[in-house]
Amino acid sequence: MSQPLIPPQTEPIIDEDKFLTLNWNVFLENLAEGDAGTSWTPTFAGLTEVGGAATKTGVYYRLSKKLAYFVITITPVTNTSAVAGTTICNNFPLTIAGASACMTCSGFTAASTGITNAGIYTATWSNITSPITLTGIIRVN
């Protein structure tokens, strides 16, 4: 009788086709238990908030020692505006290891990219009255 194959305990974060992969231990552990996420209150530099301070909530999920997935929601009082390259979430709780892409969207009408580097830079938007969501996978130390 042949021995059962043991799932690999280590494998590259990026496979040969440049797709994100997780080792089997991480994958199966997250299926069984999941990561409940860690919440924080994001702060922004360069965000224009009309009618008062927008409500900002953030949560991140550790995918591995080097990767985290984040979601930030900005709910304006009246509206918010941002400028690419200037508006930044400057208090991400983990140390960012390098530039990664992130997505900015509002409702079902708009989506554009931002970037993470020293912080999470937003894309440009103007006078948006509905909640804005920033999301992405980020390389961390």
C-alpha cells in the first residue's frame, strides 16, 4: 500500500504563472478557523471632508507572515474628495514592505487604483457622497 502524500508545508508565495499561492498549512488552517481580522481607525492626510469628519473604519487580515489583506471604508458626512499621490492613509498598523496596488471604489459606479508604499495612497475622486472602500493585498514585514 502506498503512503499518502503529505501536503507541501512550504511553497512560493507567487507561482510560476505569477499567481498568489498559499502553502497548504495556511490554506487549511484558514478554512478551519479563519482570520477574524484586526480592526483599526485609519487616519488620512490630504482627504477633503465636507460637512464634518467622515467616519473611517479599517480591518486587515494576515494571510501569511509577508502578506495582509486590508479594507478601509470612508463614510462621508456630506462628501469627500481625494487626490492621487497626495491623499494617504498614514497609520496602517503593520510595517509596509514595498509598493503594492490597491483598489478604490464607491457604490457600483466607480473603481480606480491606488498604491501602497509608505502608506496607503488613494486614487483621485471628487465630491463623492456615498461610502468609499479601499481594498488591497499588501506586502508587510
